[in-house]
Amino acid sequence: MQLKASKREPLGKRTRRLHREGKLAAVVYGHSAEATPLVLDRLEFQKVFVKSGRTHLVDLVVDGDRTEKVLVREIQTHPRRPGPIHVDFYQVSLEEKIRVEVPVHLTGESAAVKRGDADILQPIHALEVECLPTDIPGEFEVDLTPLAEIDAELRVSEIDVPKGVTVLADPDELVVKIVHKRELKVEEELPAAEAAVPAEGEEAPAEGAPAAEEQAETEE
């Protein structure tokens, strides 16, 4: 995947102006390289990011004469404007291992969940790994089909990891578990007679006498 970019001055156009022009401010930094401010086409970046995510290498072509292998490291957004306003790219060396988070993607269906008897508990949605940039998995796929019954679970050590990739999480850490269906407990209202029973140490109002609130309203 290729993405075109141009160098920009650090004190150049403001982010809002770039956004109006369909541009996106960015910076590239990383392996043996100084941070370089960039500007790129916003729509072109979004199309590339849909395919690359944060785990696939992107060929960043700067000013048409220099190509860097990069990963999308961080995307900044605006609370009131849609889409990204700034992107950080991390330049990598294809010969040096790096650390990156890889998403965990659930597939299949548990029989217990399908019956409506259970829910899926997923404490981990991404795993940090160490590997060469060319070996980064796009995702870790976890099939729920074998987890057919309640209390069935899968831990980090049971995930299928490609050769050359080291998962940095604890092998015993829980990734996904089939748990009992959560039920909402509806509190029942106390019967009127039970609600009228005075608390210990309080006197019950005389028959026909108004409650404290009613009496106060009467006196006003």
C-alpha cells in the first residue's frame, strides 16, 4: 500500500485550514530518523488506513522521491469534527524487531451463546507482540465454536501464533470465556401494608392522622 505525502513547515498552515482544504497534518519519526512534519490528502489516507490498520506496512512516498516503510502509530481526532486531524507514522527498519499491538478477532459461535444461555466475556481485545515488521500478523483469530459450553475458555497460550512472532502477554492470561447469561434484577416494590410498618423506635401515626409531609402541607 502506498501513500503520498509532502513535507511541511512546522509553523505552516493550521490544522483547521488544512482540514478545509481536504488535507491532513502528519509527522513521521522512528528508526534513525528525525521527526519530519508532513501534509497528505485526508481521503487518500482514510482509504489506505481501512486496508492497513495499525499492523500493515505502508509505503510513504515523500515529495515523490523518497519512500519509507511506516506503520500508523497514532491518529488524533477532533471532538466536534469527523475524521482524523493528525497522524503519526513510525518509520521502521525491516531488519529490526519492533513491538506492536495486534487485535484479537472472534469468529464462529458458541452453542451456549446461540441457545441464549450464555454471554461472551472478552478481557483482551489486542495483544502486544515483538517481531520483524514484515512478520506482523494482521490479527489473531479466535474461533468460538469449540467453546460450546458455559465456563469454556481460551487463554493466551492457546492462541495460534505465526512463526517469528513473540507474544509478550502472560501465557495464562484469559482471552475469552463463555459465562452465565447476565440477568437484570428487577426490584419489586414493597406492599403498601409493609411500607406502612414504622421503623424500630418510631411511633405509627394515629389512624386517620396525616403523614408528616401531608400535615406540613395542611399547615402552610
